[in-house]
Amino acid sequence: MAFPTLEGLPVELIEGIVSLLDFQDICALRLAGRTVSVKSSNVTFRTYLSSKKLQITQASLEQFVRVTQPGRLGLWLQRLILCDIVDPEAEGADTEGPDATFQATQLLAQAMENIRDRSPHGGQLSLSLQINGRNFNREASAKVFQVVMSALGSSKLPVQSFDVFADAYDHTRGNWCSLGLSELTTALSRGTADLSTSFRSCKKLCLSLGHNIRGVKLGKDTQLPLTYDEARQNTRSFCDLLNLCPTLEELHFVWEYDDFAQSDGIMEESRVLDRMATSCEFPNLKKCTWKGVRMSETALLTFFRKVPGDSQCGASYSSNPDVPLCRPLCAPSQSGCSNGPKKRNSYPNDTANDDDDDDHAAQRSVPKAALDRRAFQNMDLAEIREYIPQQTDEDTVDPYYGELLPIIEFEDGNVISTDASLAQQKRFGKTAFQIGTAGLEGCTVVTVVSKRGVYMAHYWEEESWVNPNAFTMRIINFIANRDPQQGVGPALNTALFNRRNDDTRIYIMHPRAEGTRLYTSPTYEDELAQLKSLLNEDLLPGAPTATWMYIAVPWRKRNGQWYDPIANQPWRRHAIFQYDPNAHGPGNKGWRLFYEDHYFDDTNPPPGPESANGIPDLP
């Protein structure tokens, strides 16, 4: 009776044995003989060879070329992770220089050509780009990206999916990895004809992008030398890359923000998805996710009209879990905050002394009879609701106070609002005035008032509350006059509010959390707590504080037309402060504040401790 030999066992039985072994044992089994090696080189073994992580060094790339020669197992490769190490102490870290980059490109292109021509699965590859090590910078990601794009252009290797520093990272602050947007322009400047062959069959594209920050020290240099024309070319290149993928089924996009002074170039790059919505087509898209995006509502609707109705799409504006997902964020030029009075007045000033009589230009144009002394008139709730919207209409504004001193900065003929935080600070003198804005759809307003003066400021939601660094720079540091900061107008002058008899009070108007009518539920809970701590602990210890959590209601679109769902409540979305030097009789100063139809004045008792966490809705 002949005993069966290992080599005589059926392929199916050998495959069953192989499935029970780990990789090292499979390699040892294959050394038993040629026949066993052939029979054990099927599905289970090949799964160990379908994915490889390859560092971009000369030694690694030379070996990669060898294992993709005819008959070698490297031809079974289906997923390739290409990485670089930025830790200068790491062993084998590659050196910089154009010669090394050129050589790396040549070697990688050769290996890609081997896979393209000889791969048993058709030569389609899934590519992922990563950076390992410490001290990440976008120069390292640029090097990896340019090497890979050049090699793809040379080899014309078909790509099934392409992940550019996206899926391997959680993209939270301190753990970022992305590519400068301008690197797309550099890569496509070599031509798109060859790259179109590689990306024609690409089904999945993952991109993590940001501004190009080469040579910029984050946290110190806040000016990025980026012109609008450069930025426009970069957003155009982004669209060109997407258009190289006509069969795209999945798109995953991350934008990583850095804190720079706003400019036309910065805004153009930050809103790259607006360009995508108008310039790209997605007939086969099945799934898309966006993280950290800025996108106008119009562009978002345009995008959804272009994708199939069964596509699964999700978006978040940042890693901040408090960011609302069911309404557009309040931002310049896409919210009611941008639509105040037609005529705008001068921008902030901080006057010199308590007896200042700083007549505003608009007030000087008011008829003299309107400036006669008068006291605050008592108003019931119905009168308040009628009076408030009149103050943001130049035809109905109360002439005694004159047009509103703005807390929104406008430019371009007082039509387009900028994204700057803006503060007004006024000492109480002999002239009545009012400060405020309409159209609040998610932004925050802070009013600090004493017997001697007022500080009132507006902070855009999208620009100031979503990103932690932006929150610190645009709100905390701007108020406290710390660096780095960004805003228009003065910091809070505590000398106006810190005397024993100042009766200082702090009033905050902040959006309520989505999906709740609970008046103590803020949208940005952690950030609001920081703001209150800054104001009534650090700067003005013990100052009584009240917070009105208003319900943010944006305009909506129906049948192609915009409409206001709360048009029958015109007092909503308003924050207005008024000062009257004769509020309580001739020469007796007073003030009052309207947060929507909530009314506060200097005759009210100071807010109690519970008011800092929210004040109740009115009936």
C-alpha cells in the first residue's frame, strides 16, 4: 500500500492546511519542494502579499523593482502604502534633494510599469500616501505626493483608489496630516494626458488638504503670502484632478485649517468645495464624506443636484462635535448678519474720557428737534417687538439714537461683510447712540456695560466657533488683547468696568443647541464656558452675567426661492444696545439692551447666578 506524500496531496487539501498556518509557517512549508510551493501559493498565501507598506528610500524602491519582475510574488500586489519618515533620528530616513527625488520617481515608475504589464489581476492598484514619525510638516507630504504623481504619469498604471493622507489620520488638532493645495497645481503642471490614463478607472478618492505653509511658523506668522490668482489656480487644479476620475464612486475630503489673517487668497482656497460644486460632475457617486469644510448653501444644493439620488453623503464642519449639522453655519455673505441697514457708519473707536461727547456722523445729520432731551419710554412686549426691527431700517430708525453703530464690518461699498470679529467700545457722554446688528443666525454677541461705558462685539459662528485655534485668536485673545489675535476694534478696556460702583453686567447672546427648546443648552458648550470664564473670572471677576440662548433660524429655499420661516417675527435675530444721557430725566444717564424681545436696562437688578447658564423664553 502506497503511503500518500505531501507533494501528492490535492491542491484543495494543501490550501486547507495553509489556511491554518501563520505567514512564517507558510513560508517554511513552501520550502519543502517545488510542487508543495506551487500548491501552497493560492488564495490564502497571496492575501499576505496583496498589501505592502513601502518607505520612499532608494534601498526600498530598488527591492520593490526586483520583487515585481516576471514570476515574482510582488506582482500580486493590490494595495500599496507609500510613506516617508520625517523624524530625523529615524534609521533609514531619506535625505532631501532633487537628485534623490528624481531617482525615487524613476524606481517607483519602473515598479509600477512591471505591475501594469504583468499583474495577474489586471494591474489596477489601490494607493495610499502616509507620513510617519514626529514633527510632521507639509513639505514631507509634498515630496511623497510629487514622487507618486510623477511615477503615475510616467507608468500610466491604472489606479482603483487613491488616498492622499486621509484615512490613516483622525485629523484632530495635534494629529494632522495633509497636503498643501498648491501641490495639485505643481503635479498637474506636467500635463494631465498621462495621468488621465491612471485615474480613468479610479473608483475612490480620499484627499486631506490645507494651505501650503512652507516656511511659515504656525502661531507666529499669521500672514500667508498667497494671492487670489494663485489660490484660484489651485482650486482650479483641484477640480481638474476630480475631473480626471469620471467613474468616481466615493469621495472623501478633509480640509485642515491653519490660523491666518483672512485674505482673498485664503478665502478662495478655504471654499474649494464651492468651486467643485460648479465645475465637476459626479454621475456615478455613491458615497461622499466631508470634514472641516466650508461650503455655501447654494454650492451645497448645486452639488446635491449633480449626484445620484441614492448617494450617501455626510459632512461635518470640523472635529468639534458641537457644530450644527442641520443648518448652515452663520458666516459672511451667506447669513442675515450680512444684511443690515443700507447705510453704514464709522467703525470702532474708544473715546478718551468719561465726559466724551462723541457725536456720530449719522447723529449729526438728524434734525435738531430729534435730539431734544427725553427719558426712556416704558414699552410693553408688543411695543418692543415692533420697535426692534425698526432700528435696522434706515427709514424707521429712531432719530434720537441715530443709525446703529455696526458690529459687522463691511467693505465694497458697504455691501459685502468681512469675516472679522468686530467690537465697539464707547464711554457714556452727552450724546445718545445705539449699537447692534440684525440677522443673527448662529453668531454670538457679547455686551459688557457699566455706568460709564459699553463694550459690544459680534463673532461669526463659522469663522470663530468651529476651529479651536480660531476661537482662541478671534474671541478670547481679541477680547483680552493677547497675541495672536484677529479682529477689528478695541479689546475690552477693563478700566471702564472695574470700579466698585460701576454696576458692571455681562450679557451674552449665543445660539441654542439644535433639536432642543431647553433655554440652558448652548450650541458650543465648552467654548461658551471659556468665554464666560474669561469675562467674569479673569477680566471682570464676579461681574453678574446673563446668557440668552436664542434659537438660530436661517433663511430657507423652497421651489428655487429664498424665504424667511420666521418672517412673522421680525424682532428675532436682533441685538441692539441704546444709551441715553437723559434716560432718567435731564442729565441722568441710562442704557437699555434688546436681545430679540428680551429687555434689560440699568434699573433692573443685576442678573442672578443662574442667569449665566441661560434665561427663560418669553411666553
